[in-house]
Amino acid sequence: MDTGTLEAGILATEHRTAVALGRPRMIGVGTATSATSYSQQEVLDAFGITDPRIRSVFLNSAIDRRHLALPAPDSNGVRAPEPQGDLLDKHKRMALDMGAEALLACLKRAGAQLSDLRHLCCVTTTGFLTPGLSALLIRELGIDRHCSRSDIVGMGCNAGLNALNVVSGWSAANPGELAVVLCVEACSAAYAVDSTMRTAVVNSLFGDGAAAVALMTNPVTVRPAAPEAPATRVRAVPALPPTAEQATASEELADAPAAAVIVLMTSPDTVKSPAPRAVAAGARTLAAVPAAEEPVTVPEALAAVPAVREGPSILKFASCIIPEAVDAMRYDWDRDQGRFSFYLDPLIPYVVGAHAEIAVDRLLAGTGLRRSDIGHWLVHSGGKKVIDAVVVNLGLTRHDVRHTTGVLRDYGNVSSGSFLFSYERLLEEEAAKPGEYGVLMTMGPGSTIETALVRW
């Protein structure tokens, strides 16, 4: 086998989790919300909404509760809408509070500290900040001033996967370094209240939330071949095909001109000297275990590899923009109310559903995978009709989207971080097994569908 194929290799042993080598991995997740949650009935009562049409939208949304920071009632018990300036102040305050909480929870789950952070990417659509949220959090939390940063603003509910795509590239270019994508949406700071169905749909749907995911790429080391290399090899298998055999440490390829071994690396600090001769001689070593004084056998080298962390490797991204629906979801200035207001076209669920197959088929193209090979679907909790349209068009079951609907029920649509709320629930469920595949899907203004393929 050509050793060039090793870069797409998967090491699997009977006692080790299969891990895609040299690919970014999701190694931690954390979420946060604003302090107070409300039922849909409580929101209707808080604003004194009696219009039966609007009440029907709220009460048939498949949402039980949402976290919101509502304006305080005045002396007459009336909650007056806040002016735009106050909403921007609210966004900044809430974004810092929720963002810090989600970031710290994510790092804790990843077994990391703020001092380990090398890149912070912040995502938000519910407010505009300059300097961006990343700079403000670096100051507030005392993060190293040399931490690189990026801010993705205004892309809407799909933006979490856009950010994950970009930061995965950073991670691959900086192996062994920790990066975090942080989605922060203070939806309580992005609303308008009137008697129209336009605002009713939006006000019935969104909730406050922040979600962070940590990424790291295992370092890849390429060592030159040695002429005295033994012929024993560990077989490399492609990362993507679902029927790939597990690599074993016992197989000998008689026609191999040199050793080619795949082993895992614990961290950049564990390799103090060249890898064991029996492992590294003549090998293209994608990663190395701690070195030993004496030569070791391949099985011994593999036995030294620790169990991997809980998250999947990120294999591929795919996007699908729908130009003819560019105005179907937008956040623009409402001149009548003197504030920004979000608009959702009533037909957008069906537009998204009709294009879901195109997006997923492009994601799986060239991988040898079919939709039926995907064990886990983490779809954006965009609303009941959006979820229903995706389920029907992709041929999914209610079990496939149980976390998507559960997040909608308990939090509403928390915009760009919704899919990470679902991902956190999947991890807590401990349902994902080594070698299984998952698809992440978000959708938002553009109109856009973003997807990612991952493997545990």
C-alpha cells in the first residue's frame, strides 16, 4: 500500500477508539443561557397579547420554555419595548456573561484552562460590537494577549458551522494547539413588538443561549525512511468508507519495502526523542507514542496509546446557498419602530426542506457513504416546521432528530449555537460509538444550508 494514503488513515485496535489522524477533533463542549426561563403562556401574559392569531403561533410552536431577559414592567405593569440603544447595551452585557460561562464550561470538559487557549472565534448575530466579542472576552477573562481571534457577525443561525469550518482550518494548520468556537446569541436584545404576524413568528421562536466547542488537531510527524527498516507494517485504512477494516498490529505485508506504522500521539510534550526503532524506522509516522530506550514491538507501541477523548473528528464540510431565497430570512432596519427587526418568510421551512437533500448529498459525495450510514443527525433547532421539512425530505426518523426537537422544546431557537446544544445532549446520552458517523446541519439567512461530516 502506498504510504501516501496514510494521511487519510484510521488507527483502530480491539481496545482503542478509532481516531482520524491529522484531522481537527471536537474535544469539549459547553453551553449557557440567561438566568430566567418562561413558558410561552408566560410570555404572552407578560406582554398582554390577546390576539388569537398571535397566541396560536406561540402555543403551537412545539416550545415549552425559553430563556429570556424581558424588559422590566413599569408602575402600571406594562413591559414597554426597549429602545435600540438599550438593546445594544443588553446584548453586550448578556453576551459577555453567557459567553464566559459557556467558554469556561467547554474548557473544563476538554480538560483545558484559559491559559491553553490559542484561538478564540466568536459568533453572534443579535448585536453589533466593535471591538468584537472576542477582544472583550480576552480582556474580561484575562486570556493571553497573544491568543489569536476572529469574529463572525451577522451570518445568522447557520453561522456556527461557518465558524467551525474556518476554525477547523486554523486547527489543522496549528496541530496540538487549542481553539474554541463560541456562539453567543442574546435574542432578548433583538426583538420588536407590534401587532403584526411578522414579529409574532419571530417573538414566539427565539431564546437566549451560548455554546462553545473546543477543537484540536493531533500533530502529524513525517520521518524519512531508513534503509535497514523491517518489513512489518500496520495496515492503513481510509478514514471515510464505512466498510474499512480495522488496522491490526499483527498483520505483515510481505511485499512491503519498508515499515509503515500508524500510532497515536498523546500530546506534543510527550515525545522527547525519536520514536522507537521498531515503530519509526522507515515509517511515515503520523503520530508517535513516547519514546523508549529499547526497541519495542508494534503491539507494545500501540498498547502505550492512551484512550482518546470523547469527541469526533471533523472530516468534511459542504454548503448550499439558495440565491432565489436571499430575502427570505433577514435582519434589517424597521423604520416604523426605529430598530432592527428580524423577518422570516412563512415559506422558508419548505425552501430549506427542498434543498436539504442537495446539501447532504454534496457532503457525502466521494465518501462512499449513504444517508443510511449516518448514525447521528444534529440539525439546527430552527422551528417545528423547519425540522419537519428536513425530516421528510431526508427520510429521517423522529429518533434521528430527538435532540434537535428536545432543544427546541426546552430552549427555543438559540440561533447559531443550537446544534451545539444538541451535540452536548448526544454526548451526555453516550450513544455515539467508535467508528460511527454524524452529520451536523444548520440553516439561516442567505438562504443557506451548512453541513459537516464527523466520525467518532
